[in-house]
Amino acid sequence: NTSECEKYACCPLPPYLEDSGCVIEDDNNAGRPLRDVCFHLLKLYSDRHYDLDQLLDPRSVTSDPLDYRLSWHLWEVLRALNYTHLFRQGQGVLNASYAAQLESEGLWEWAVFILLHEPDTR
């Protein structure tokens, strides 16, 4: 809660923004600043109900907002650790986006595997 001129360290930016200086990148959709995935994991460790949407946002890892590889695998690990407070819509976006990404690369067998993780069978 310090003012802009009193900050003593840069915010934890994603790796692809590290060398850009101490700049806060804002998310145009929600008005949230982008943070590194490790920062989000630490926040989740300190607050079990931390927002998983921010943690699983692909832009916290890569500059490609359509690259859901790490986000999907991270969600599966978190789900195995009983973190279940991601809305069904968020789960659907992760599954469908990663499956579409795999299918576009010609890996349709793996896309089917990903879609088998969809909690809503309809």
C-alpha cells in the first residue's frame, strides 16, 4: 500500500516481460496487473482461496495468450491437490482451448484425451 514513488522493488512480471523494467502491465479485460505464475503460486500457498483465474492465465507464463499448455497441466496438478474453486466455465475454457491448440498441431489423439477431463459431460 505504498505510493508509486515509494516502491523499492519491481513487481513480479512474467518471464517474457522481465527485462522491460519496472512497469506494471494491466490486463485489459479485468483491470488486473499481470504477475508471474510463481507469484500466483505463492499467493495461493498463503491464501488457499486465491483466484485461480489469475494463476492459470496463459499470459502469466508466455506472451502467447492462446498457449494453454502449462496452464492446463498446472490446473491438473492443483486439482489433484484438492484446489477445486475454479468455476466450471474456467475449466471448460482450459480444456477446450488446450484441446483446440493440440488439434491445430495435428495431435487430435491428445486433444481427445484432454477433452476426457471435462467435468460436464454434456
